[in-house]
Amino acid sequence: MIVIAIIIILLGLAAGRYERSVLVAKEAKLKHDIQVMREAIEQYTLDKQAAPQSLEDLVDPQHPYLREIPTDPMTHAKDWQPKFEDVMLSPDQVSAGITDVHSNSNQTSPIDGSAYNTW
């Protein structure tokens, strides 16, 4: 009985650590995907002298800046929230559009307490 109790306690500890490691991995993927999309938005804007009007503009088959729009690891969908602003990255830019992108998740990170949609 004592051996079984010890095994159950150890399994409980391992399950908790596993769940936390999965969450840390999802958050790392979210940060990476956001950074890649931000870089693609900036490069698109500088190359074309016009900001993208949708995230799909970044996967244009003729000049792809992304192979595909990544799936948000928190919502499990490609439902990113683009941020539109009238900011110009260069003096030659002719139109404004998407300047940033955020997760569509309304959850908060249990690790640092910040909302995913503010990253």
C-alpha cells in the first residue's frame, strides 16, 4: 500500500510539471509566431512601400513573406488580431495598413500574469 501511495504521489507531481512544460512551450511558440509575423509585416511594408491590408497579403504566391499564416497556439485557430495604424515606416510609403498583430485569446498567462492578446 505504501509503494502504491508513493507511486500515486510521484505521478501527481510529474503530471503537474508536464502541464506546465506544455504551457511554457505554447507560450514560446506564440511569442515566436508573433515575432515572425511582425518581421514579415515590416519587410512587406518596406519592400512594397505600402502596408499589408490583411494577413493573407503576406502569403501571396508571387512574393511570399510567409509560407502560411501560423495557427495561434492558444486559440488553435488562425484568428489573429491585426492592428491597423496610420504609421509610415519610410518617407516613400504610400498607404497605411497593418502594423502589428496580436493573439485573439482572452486568456492570461499564469506564468507572468499578462494577457496573451497584449503580447
